[in-house]
Amino acid sequence: MGLVRQQWAVLESNLDHPVVGYWGDQVDKKWIDVDFWNKSFAENMIIVCTAAILHQCLTYSHVRMSQINLLIFDEAHHAKKRHPYAQIIRDFYSIAADKPRIFSMTASPVDAQVDVNQAARELEALLQSEIATVADPAVLQQTVCKPKEEQVLYYDRASRLDETLLTRQLRSLLGRHSLFRNRFAFVEEALYALGPWCVDRFWKLVFRPEDMAKLEAQTTNSLNRVSLIQSEFESYLEETREAGELVERYPMARLEDKLLSDKVIRLRDVLMSRFKDPRSAGIVFVQQRFTAMMLADLFQQPEMEIPGFCATTLVSSVRSWRPRG
């Protein structure tokens, strides 16, 4: 869903044609409303959506292949087995009398330890397309934009910081809950990497009132995996609710530089210098999705506002593997 939002934002900002984006459960109820999709096609030149949404629309006949001029698949290497990409091609594209053109994009046609040539042939056959790339890698080096200069920044890391009061209070309530183990591990690192204000803000985002029902459901699912007597089960749930109430009441400190890490302050300074040009764009790579969430939220705060700068997140998972042989 993050990729869909990102693609929609780029197209909407750079094209003169009307663009609309749909993702997640945003249009679940509208899959059965043909008028909604007729209106979307009438008012927009480009529709950006998840593959699952398009497959559902084709299944309900609210969208027909003949209405599509160009079908674009991003991360096209997923088109296999029961993935919606593959279902769209097999169930609808292959039997359509009036077929749209297909443009597929991927950094690699292979995402598993399989024969590369065979995987490429299967992908070409399924998408009824031909893989095209440059024969000489040196050509890419001539076209890819490289930074004019590499800048190395150094920052100070605090030698000793006490965990925040809110973290201590939550640890006393939830320290034994396996569901929150990764969150407590994150705030221990974030205290130094981001600063104490971001740690307390992180808990505010975790325990948002509108997300409490979902969080309690996750707690229940986590507890169902272990053997607990009824009283222990109810105690765990009650502690989760108490934690939510505690976080909601807890007053956030005013956002000041002294409550942020030197690393974050240096990042802000770099972004402010780079985004003096309104055409600027950039990517900040981090190792944890929680860090991405916190940085995007931090730069939406009024005290951290940078003119012309709008932050969002794109997260994924990376699996480590070793080649055969």
C-alpha cells in the first residue's frame, strides 16, 4: 500500500492529467458499486491501485479490459502462482478480445533461488512481454544521476541516557507481554538514535485511541498461543487497556532540540539545506520500520517543518540468504 501511495503522489504531482489512487480497504464497499467505477473512469485519465483491487473490479465486471489502454505492473517479478498480477493475466487479459498494452517494471525478474533463465522465460510468457535491459552496464552509469559530491557528517552520541518516565511506567505494566517485546527493544535504541521526545511520541502512536481495539485483538491473538488461566488472560488484557489510558493522559513535552538526538538534528540541517530548491527530492534509508515511522511523523511537527518538504514512508522486509554451492 505504501508503494501505491508513493506512485500516486509522484504521478499526481508531475502529470497534467487527472490521477486518482485507491489502496487497502479504502474501496472495499465500492467494489460492488458500478457507478463508483464508472465515475472514476469518467473523471480520471490514470487510476493507481493495488493489483487486488483491479482483480476484484474485473471479477465483478465493473472494469473491463477494453477500458484500459495501458496496464502497468510495478514489481512485476511477483507475477506468479496466485498473486493478483498472475490472476489478472490468466483470468482476464489472456481471454480479452481487445487487449491493452502491458508495461512491466522490476529491478530483477527473479526473487528466489531458482534458475534465472527459466524464471525470466516464465515471466515473459505470463506477461506476454519481452524483458528489455541494456546490454552494456556502462550505459547505465552514463544515464543514472550521481550526486555531485559525497558529504560525510559526524554526530555525537550521548554516553548515558535514562529511559523516559512514560517508558518506565509502560514497562511496569507490559514488560512481561511478548507482544510488546520488539517495541521496548526499539525504544532502547531510539532513545540514543532519535532522542527522548521521539520515544514518548512513539508510545503515543502505538497507543492511539482509534487503534486500541486492534491492539487488544493483537494482544488476544498473542495470548492464545500460550497456555494461560482465565484470570491471567483477563489481567493481560486489562494491563493493555491501562497502558492505553496511561499514554492518552501522558502530557508530551514541548519539542525542543535538547530532547532530540544530535543525529536527528544533523539530519534536519541537511534536509533544510537541500530543500531550499522546491524541486528537490530525496530518500532517507533506515534499518527499522519504526524508525521510518518516527522520522516521517517528526518532520510533520510544526517545530520541525521544512518549507517544501513532505515526508512519507515506504517499508519492506529483507530476507537474508546464502547462494547455493
